[in-house]
Amino acid sequence: MASPFATASVPFGSRDHLVCEPLTRRYKRIPFPPPGLDHSCRFLESYLLDGEANEEHGLKISMSNFRVLCTFSRGVGVATHAVVFAVNSPWSEKSIDHIAPNSVLSRLLGRGGGSWYFYGGDNVLIKLDGSTGEFSSSVLPAIEDWDVLISRYKCFVTDSRDGKPRIFAVVDGTMKVYARLDGADWALYKSVLLSEATRRLRAYQPSAFSLDPIVRTRGCGFVVLYPQFLMTWPFSIDLETMDTAPVACEMGEMVYRCELPTAMAAYFARRSLIGDALHWQSSIVHKYASVISQF
């Protein structure tokens, strides 16, 4: 995640949320529930949004300007209400009925290009823009049975290496990648038969692809798959080149190194240099005092 911030629920028994800045160990508590929602509304999920640019560090998000969007369900299992909390303003309700009535946000597919993507049914893809906090919808190409792919966990969204979103799906032993190039509609971008793409790997066995592989995890520009018959033979596939490579049998959870935006990195680098200079000066004084004490 590009932003060095995170949201978290506080311990069981309270519905409050925390927005944390691990670098500085600062946090802010967000009171729950928002006004106007009764006990029949069930909390679903929260999403940390960008705020307005921070003049001091040139950041899109900081502890003084972040926003959090929360979705709630009124007994139907899908989001029926959305509310936004901002640091300098109270909770406000956001309409989502115009996006995909009765099915909006019914399934989270993943995050890509700084936005979250959900499947709303009937080939409708819902986007929550991480910068503006606005919802929009688009239509997936009718060449796939998206309802089946998504219900069987064969379709997800991830980042490409150029920072743009990619939809990938495992369909009848084929990896398919969809992109929205130049603002056009979603279209097939890449595809490869997995049994052919993995043929050069040492552990290759044709029988491994009698069933579609399982999506183990995904990252920026790649996906890790497990053949269902040979769970000890995981491999990764590059979503741009469609090249495959073996991976460790147990990767564990995906860990991302926290990378600061350029402006903030420069700010803390200056602070670090000042701290190093003060430490060096203190060391010289300490050594000089030690020499004096010997006489």
C-alpha cells in the first residue's frame, strides 16, 4: 500500500475504529456507530480514502486530512448504506442506490490502481475510487460467465506494474487478463493456456491441470497458483509477459515494505541527517570529556 496508514477495529466488544500511522505511532479513534443508523444495520467493511493534499509534506493523506468510508447492510447480506467520516467534518451519508441496487458491493474482487473493485452481479463491476471516495460502475465483457467465475473464487483484481488495475480469471485451464486501456471498456488483454505456460518447469505434470488451479495469492503484476492435484507444486505467472516460475510451497502472508512518498521520505531523511549530526557531535564531546578526565 502506497500510503503509510491503516485502519483497524478495536478489541471485541466495541465497534470503534482506529486510523493508525505506524511510522509515527499516532492514531485517531473513529466513534461508532454513525448517527442515523439503527441496530438493524450491520457493519460490513471500512475503506481508508485520500484526503486533500497536505501542504507541509505534499501528501494526499495524513492524520489531519484522512477520510474513512464504511458500508453497512440492513439484513440482506449486501451493502445498503455507505457513510463517510472526515477528520474535520461529521459523518455524512453517501448514496449507493444508483450504482447497482440490491447487489452493490456484493463481492470484493481486490484493489488496483488505488481503487477497490466489487462485483455487483449481472456483469456489473463497481469501483470505489480511493482518491475521491466516489462510486462508479462499468460493464464486463459478456464473453465470460462472471457470476460463475466469481462465485468459485476464480476471478480477482490486482495491480499491474504500471500501477493500473488488472482483472484476471482462471477459465478452463487458461489464465485470462483483462484491462481497460486508454479509458475504453474492459477487454481481453492477455491469455495463456497454463499447461503450456508451465511445460518448462521441473515439476510439470500434464495431469495437474485436469482441474483449474487454485489462486493462492496475488501481488503487483503476478499471481501464485496451486494445481489442485499437486498442492506441493505452486507456481507464479507474470500478468504482463505470461511467464511462469516455481515458488516456495508455503509463502505465508504477503508482506509489503512500507514505502514513503517522495516528499515525506525527503522530510524524514532530513530529520535523520540532523539526528545523526547531533549524535556525532555528542559522541565527540563525550570522547573529549573522557580524555580531559584522564589528566
